[in-house]
Amino acid sequence: MENPILDFLYLICIVLFIIGLKNLSHPESAKKGNFLSASGMILAIIITLFYPMEGASNNYLVIIAGVIVGSVIGYLAAKRVKMTAMPELVSLFNGLGGACSMLIAFVEFNNLPEGANLMSGNVLTIIFAMFIGSISFTGSIIAWGKLNGALRDNLVLPAPQFVNGILLLAVIGFSIFIMMQPELNFTWVIILLVLSLVYGVTFVTPIGGGDMPVVISLLNSFTGIAAAIAGLIYGNQVMIVGGIVVGASGTILTILMCNAMNRSLLNVIIGGFGSGGKSAGTDREQVVKEASLGDTAIQLKYSSKVMIVPGYGLAVAQAQHTCHELEKSLEAEGVEVKYAIHPVAGRMPGHMNVLLAEADVSYDKLLELEPANEEFKSTDMVLVIGANDVVNPAAKEDAGSPIYGMPILDVEQAGTVIVLKRSMNPGYAGIENPLFFGEKTKMLFGDAKDSLGKLKNELSNA
Amino acid sequence: MEYITQFIYENITMIYILIFAIFLGMEVISKVPTVLHTPLMSGANAISGVVIIGAIILIRQAEPNDYFILSIGFLGIALATINVVGGFAVTDRMLDMFKKKKK
């Protein structure tokens, strides 16, 4: 039975999902986007409850009971979780969605009419929904366990790629085997289910704890795909489009996340570990992360306190005026901006003070070494503009360094450090700066004046 | 094999929708600032709970005395609802971080 009005309302749900996702990808509209998607979901649920169905016995009591139980648990979990535990909660939620697809597919096997031909698109769809739903379920549970510490970060099964390959082949082979049977034997279905669940475990286990956000995003797109395939079983457009859009955009998001970490998706899945290298403080991973203008501008805008560390590069680029303008734009956004002046920043004592005074930077914004170091802990972002040796942690850590013992500005205490620099060339002292390879550090390459001007423009767009 | 082709024939509109939705999904989020990666993932995750629709259809079509389907369906609805409600709620909390602090 069909109902044109309800079918049209289904379309509105789909549009709400898509506009919601679009809005979610921009900070200004993200909250609205989340609200729109949620409204789409509520509308879709209501429509489905009242969609006319031939001979349906409805069983509304069971549905309402399930929705109430799920809502209470989901709402309480979301409200009570600590900010830091949010990613693992998302992973857990995602696993439950996958489990639902798996359960639906399992029941649909049971619902196949007696003596139905198994070599059909219908059976293939059900197998797919069950397989992908299962991976998403157990995989997310493993990711959840790794993130909250219940499972060891570096837990590895022997020869993971080999085991995964064998399991995947087994699932495919077994699916074909089931489809070739003259009639359905439910034991085979259960074996297929177990194989799929195990594959989810072995798929995620070899991946290191640091890469878990990427894996969760990938599993999230799996859940979307599973929902879409389950939608094919019922010929339901909302499930198909909603699921696939999440599946595809989730895949894009996964790739974006990999790019942000300077890794490839394949590298994350096969390469195993993104978590090592923390044991020795000096043994930093020698990979430089590059910041993008857009990201930096948005991050600046939503910081509450930004500290600028000027150096010789600011003087060379004559960027003091542009720097002051950026400072004014940030203050207009409600961000507190201060300058941390190292005594030997630039090529002479007081070089920076003179330069900034020339640009009308208010004197009370300039902090000297010690007060600045006290403030970095409460600072969200540090912009290092053309300074190098005065922020080099080697002065504290590396006894062999020529600048060992020099007091430095301890920028690594702050949340994020953006280093504006023309190239990776070392500073005046001619030594490498481990700060640039630090976990919190991102590099914004280019002429300081140029970059600051662009940041200011991005700020008005962000 | 003819069953497969028959399936395609019967579901051709759905397959069209599916393919177009793939392209739509790839275009809808092209440029996302890093700070929004986690909230966006979380919001998309809540949308993937759309599988709850399937669970509702499943239960509505079940016989009132088929306790096997009803109990699995109940579990499915409860799990999917946790995904949906919890997903949207936690995304909302994450996004509160972006509220401009009042001076």
C-alpha cells in the first residue's frame, strides 16, 4: 500500500538529513545542522509508525517500549559522559546501530518464505546487511574498549593481515555456499553470523589506539552502509538515502581525518601503529604537520586566549602592522590576545617591543618571559611568528645543544602551537627545533606578513 | 543468475537512488575544519541510526504471537534508539564548546 503524502514527507526527512550534514560541517551552523538532522529522524520515525501496511498487526506496544528504553539509556549516557570520553561513547553508539542492522538481517533470514530460492538478490542483500552490520558492531566495541583502556592499546593477534584475509574469504565462500543450497538451513546462517562478528574483531584489533578516531569514522560509514542495505530489503527510501549519504560522507570524513594526521587510510588499516614513539621524550616522530589557513583561523576564533610569540621573522617581514590588525580582529571576536616577548627575541634586546610599539600595540599586552610562561598553561593557542631558538625545547632537554640552559618561552604548555615560518631552515643558532615536530605543533609556511593578512581574511569568512 | 537480473529489474529505482546518494554523500561534506571532525562524525553516526526505521517495519509486520521476532525486534529498536537519541544528544553537547563565551 502506498500513501503519496507520507511518501512526500519521507522526502522531506531525506532533505533534512542532507541539509543537516551540510550545516554540521561549519562551526557557525553546526548546532542547527544537528537539530535539523534530529528533526528529520523524528519525522521519519513518526511516518513509519503510521505508514499504511497491508495486514500489519503493528505491535505498537513493543515499539514504544523499545523506543522508551533506548531513549532513556541513550540520553543519560550522552548527558553524563565526560567530555574526554565522548569519542568512545560515539563508537559504542555506532556499534549498537550496526547491531540493529545485523539483528534485522538475521530475522529476515528467518522470514524468508518456505522453499524460497536462495540464489536471489534478496538473500544477497540480507547477507550483506548482516555482514556489514556485524563488522560495525564488534569492530566498534573493540574500538570502544581500546579507547577507554579496557583493552590494551597494542593488543595484536598473530599475523593479523593473514587472519583477516582468510576470514574474509571464508565469509564470501560461505555466503556463496548458502546461496547455492536448495533450502535454508538456519545453522549455516548462525555460522555466517559468527564469522562476520569475528571478522569485525580481527579487523579493528591490529589498529593502534592513536588511530581509533579514524577507525570509528570508518566504522560509522559501515553502519550507514548497513542501514542502507537493510533499507533495500524493505524498499525504504529514507533508510537507503540516509544510510548511503552517511556511508559516503563518512568515508570522505575518514580520509580528511587521515590527511590531518599526515597518514593514508591504507597506512592506518594495515600499518598498525600510530601510537608509538612516546617512550623517550627526545625520540620524537620527525614528521611536520602543516596547518591550513582556514583551520587555523577557525581555531583562533574559538579560542578564549591567544598568545603571540614574535621573533626575528616578524621584523624581517615587516609584519608588525598586519599582526596588530589580526590582534584587533580577534579581540573583536571576544578573544583575549597577548604577546610573549623573549628577552633575546629578534637581533637585539627590546627589538620586539620597539617593533610592536611602532604598530600601536598596547604596551600592557606585552608579557615578559616569566609572566608569559605562567600564562601559557591557560592559553588555547600560541602563534609563533618567525621565532625559533627562543621557543626551542632543546634548551631545556638536550644537554648537548649549544643553547642548552637558555631560558625559553614554554609554548608547549599551551593547547595548540601554530608556527609561522618561511621554511624548515633552522634559526640563528643553526640548530634543529624539536618543537616543530611536537604533537601540538602545526606549521604554517610562508612570509609572515602574507600569512597574517590571509589569516585575518579567513577570520572574517570563518 | 536470472534471479539476480530479476532483482535488479524489480529494484531499478532503488538502485538509481542508491547510486545518486553515493555521489551526493561524497559532495555534501567537502571542506571541514579539523575542530569539527569529531562532532561531524558523531552527527553522521546519529543519522546512521536510521536503521531504526527498518526495526519498526519489522515489528509492525510481525505476528503478535511471534515472540522470536518480537523480542529480537524489541532489542533492535532499543539499540537503534540509543544510537539515535544518544548520538544527537552527545553531538549537541560537543557543539556547545563552540558557543561564544559571554563577556
